[in-house]
Amino acid sequence: MKFSRKASANWKGTGKEGKGSITTESGVLEKVKYAYKTRFEDEAGTNPEELIGAAHAGCFTMQLSFLLTEEGFTPTNLDTEAKVTFEDGSITKVELTLTGEVEGIDEEKFIEIATKSKEICPISKLLDTEITLDATLK
């Protein structure tokens, strides 16, 4: 399977005083505001690190669902948080925190499949940084 997806960014002004917007092909993000203050301070809007976190959490969780299904398990609920750490001009770490509800699976097997998902999810493979996983089975 091969496909492409598009997103675009627009920026006006200097790095610190300027403002921009991000739009995705799907229309889910439509001229969503981003700026210095949305990235480095607490102003409302988005930022690249938050978007990477969302992409990674979504990709990892969907990959996990596929792998669980291949192993004969049906996930009832999978919740993943991705904490992206930006430090000294680089993304230095992504911490995945997973809580899952899966009937008939033991914790060891759940962690094994979750770890494999972390390794093979396309966003994990894209990122050149440390990726950790804390998985809990309910």
C-alpha cells in the first residue's frame, strides 16, 4: 500500500513576533494558529511538538490494535499519551504511556505486543530520538 498525505504551514513575520497557521489536507486542521508563544509559552494554539505527539500516539495505538487482532485479541479500549520533549533545539525523547483493556490477554503478552508496536509503527521509525513505553493492562 502506498499513499501520500499533505499538510501546509503559512508564516508571516519574524520568528518571535510572527504568527502562522497550519492546515491539513483532510480539513481537520484548517488555518490553526501557531506562533512563538504557542510553542514556547502557554498561548492557545498548536505547535510542531504537540502535532508530533498526536501523530505518534495515533500511529502507535492503531498499530497496536492491528497487532493485537493478528494475535487473536480484540482490544476493548486503548489509551495512549505521547509526551514529546524539546531540549536545546532538538526533540530528545518521546514517552509513550499506554493503558489498555483487552479481554483474554495476560500482562506479559500485552507488553510484548505493545513493545513490538512501538518498534514498528511508522512514526516511531521516522523519529530519530529515544522512545520509551510504559504499558499498563487493566
